[in-house]
Amino acid sequence: MTVLLAFVLLGVMVAGTASIYGRRAVADAAATVQMAATQQTRTNLQLLEAELQTYRLLPIMLGEYPDVRAALESGRVDAALNQKLALLAERTGAPVIYALDSQGMTIAASNAARRDSFLGHNYRFREYFTEAMASGATEFFALGSVSGRSGLYLSRRIDRGGKPLGVVVVKVEFDKIARAWIRSHMATFVVDPDGVILISSDPRLQFHTTRPLSPRRRALLARTRQFGSIRLVPAPLTIAGERSRLPDGTPAVTVSLPVPIAGWRLVHMEPLDVALRVAATRTRWATALAGLATIATMAAAWWVYARRKRNAGARAELEAEVARRTAELRATAERLQVEVEQREASDQRFRQAREELAHANRVGSIGTITASVAHEINQPVAAIRTFADNAAAFLERGEPARAATNLQSIVDLTSRIGAITAGLRRYARRGAGSIGPVALDAVIDGVRLLIGDRYRAKGVTLALPDGPEARLTVIAGRVRLEQVLVNLLQNALDAVSERRDARVDVTIGRRGRDVVLTVADSGPGIAADIADHLFTPFATSKKDGLGLGLGIARDIMTEFGGTLDLVPSSQGAIFRMILVKA
């Protein structure tokens, strides 16, 4: 029973949705056709207005034409004027141009040479003559009494000295405009104030009425012979807003716009049948799709319900499994936390061991440079003894000024000894120290103090930079940067000590935002079999070397954010240090 009620409710919902969608689809289709009809009506009206504007100037121009005035004053037919009017009609496309005297008699016409000539015809019964004589100008649509062709008569009165001489008339026919309006299954026409169709894209509709005419109005039209003997019967169409119908019964959208002639309107009827068929098709498809979607939704809901019912017992098992897995994940997370802490402790021990190794490397280097440092200290110590003896002698002789000079020299020499020992103590100090801006000239002075005398003792030229580039500042630690340079310079000294013209050059340059230090020697270079793993621990080309110095040096440079590499060279060994400029 529940399923039956659900399907009944489904049918009601689908029917209601289809009804709403159908009304909306029809409304949208009508709005689209209405928009197209409005645009087409405006286009048709523009064509009509352009045609009228072409001919409306002709009566005004002819009113100022001397030959027309002369003919109207004399009342005689002028053959030359007829030829001029024929030529003007041919050039402007006007069907006929003619002049009527004050009694309505035609005295000049562009069709004088044709069989349907207007010459000699009296048109005082025509409204375009009587209205023009009364008001000065008029526009009147009628069926031609001679030609039998309908058209708009544009007439203008011609005066001289306040006295009317007659009327000049230009007839306009709209066959070309009507043909331009013709489109399949549509109707475009112009109606006058009485609702009579004057111009039509469908010739069968011309001179039909769109609304009933009163007997009095019919009698007046018959008397003026505006439409000749044509019976004005109702048009086989309906103009009633949304219920408009074309002659074949097709529903249509109607648009009406005023024409620039008193009381005239342009009516355009656009068929709705195609748009309605499309809307109906869309409605049927939408209804079918809505039904299918609703059925699918109900089927899916039923399937979900059945699935939930089947899985009701499995939910508890799933929750138990989730709880078990959660406990496992929590235990795994705790183990990972312990491992992370162990890795951090191991990393700390590794860093400490690396620093201890670097310190051991510096201490090991002190043994090598002790002799040169001792030599640096022995010289000022010997000079101090000499200056002290001389000062004592000067004091005995009563020359305190000279004794004071020697004592000042002793002070300067002790300051130099203090600087040497301070540099040695700093180099041997334990700890990594901080990393920050370091002046390269201070580092170079420390290196010169630590290793300079050893180079002099070996007779090896050591070229250290002392120009503007030596005053650059880099990101490093002073002691460890000195350690790297001392290590490289000691290796270079060992490589060139047995060679003639031995030389080691330290240069400083720029590469973008980085600072590049290069240590180049004139030694035999690095053997190819060891160059690839030169920075690997325990890899060395020295017989008594441990192979730890370059590895430690590269680790120090990496910690500074820089690099240490061996540069390929055809002569000697070149090591390049890249540091970040502060």
C-alpha cells in the first residue's frame, strides 16, 4: 500500500512539474517570437518611412517650379511641361505626377503620352484635391479611377498673391515595399484609421477590413470613390492580442507601430506554431526526463533503504574494527614519537661528534703551526730584551726620554705577542660558535698570523687578498672559516713545498649575491682516481694523512649555507669556496 501511495504521489509531482514547465516553455517561446516580431516590424517600418521620405519633397519642389505655375495661371496644356514631368517621374520612380487647376481639371501630367493619360480628367471629387485646396496640402490613399492601381496621393496647393491656382499631385505606389515585406508564413500590412488594409505583403488581404465599418462610413467611401467599386469585406485573420490568427488559422504574435501618416499603423503578424511545437516537444522531453529522474530517485531511495537494513548488523562490527585500528594507530604514533625523539638525540650526538672532530682537527693543526707561531713570538721577545737593556742604560746615563721611547716599543711588542696568543687560543677553543656576519679581512689576518711564518720558512709565496674585495662581509663563523682556510692552505703548502717557484694564491670575487674564495696552488694537482671521492672521509693522497680535513671543511661550509668544491684544472689544484654575502 505504501509503495502504491508513493507512485501516486510521484505521478502527481511529475504532472505538476510538467504543467509548470509547459506554461513556462510556451511563455518563453512567445516572448522569443514577440522579440523577433518587434524587430522585424521596426525593419519594415524603416523601409516604408524611407520610401515616403523619398517622395514627400517632390510636391514642395514642384510648387516652386515656374513652368507649373505658368501652366496653372494660363489654364492651357503645355506639351513641354508634360515632357519635363515625365522625365522627373522616370528619374524619381514616381508612377505619375500631374497638376490640377482650381476646378480640378488636369492640365499637365507625366503620363500625357500614354493611353491611360490623366489629361482632361477632372478630379474635383477626389479628397486629395478638396483637402489640398482647403488646407494647403494633404496625403490621401485611394484606388486610381483611371489606372485602377492603388497608391498614396501627395498633393500641395499652389498660390499666387493669396489666390489658389491649383494643386500639384505626386502618386506613390507601394508594390516594391510590399514585395520586400514578403516572408514565409507571415503577414505585414498597413491599415488606415478605418481598419482597411491599404498595403500588404499578401495581395489577397488588400482592401479587406480588420474591423467592421459602419453604414455611414461605407456610404462616404462610396461617394468619394476612394476604393472604387471594391467591396470592403472582413479580412480572413484575427487580431486579438494572444489569440491572433493568420489567414490559414495559425496562431500568431501581433506587433503594431504607428506610420508617419495620420491614423495609419503598420501591423506585423509572426506565426507561433513552430515555436509552440518546439515548446511542446521540450515539455514532453522534460516530463519524460522528470518522470525517469523521479523513478530513479525512488529506486535509489529504496536501494539505500534496503542496503541500510542489510548493513544494520555490520555497523557494530565496523565500529569495533575502527576502534581497534584507532588503537593500533595510536600505538604506532607513540612508537613514531619515540623514534623521532631518538633520531633527534642521535642528530644532536652527531652534531656534537662532528664539532668534536672539527675541534680535534684544529688542535691537530696547532701542532703543525706551533713552530711558526713560536717564531712569531721569539722575534718580539728578543727585541723586548734588547729594548729593556737599552732603557736601563739610558736611565743610568740620565736620558729618560730615550728610555721612555724604548719602553713604548716594549709595550707595542707585548701587544703583538698578545694578539698572536689570542689568535692561537681562539683557534684552539672548543665549540661551534655562532653564525652571522663575518668580515673577510679579519679572517685573512687570523690565517696570516697562524700560517704565514710556516710559508716563509718553506720559501713558498702566499698571496692573500688585501684589496676592496677583502673587506666584504659574509655569513659564517670566524673560527671555523679560519679552520677551512688553514686546512686548504696547509694542504696546498704540502703539495708545493718541494717545487721550484712554489706559489699559493687566495683570491676573492663576486658571483651574483654570493662571494667566491679560491685557493689555487702550483703543485702537481689531484690525481684523477681520488678526485671523485676527495671529500669522502679517510680518502687522502698523503701517505700519512687521515683524509678527514676536507670532509670536515665541506661540512662546515654546508652549515654556513655555502659550498666547497674542487675545480678541474690542468695545472695545480684549485678549491672554490662559495659563501652567502651578508
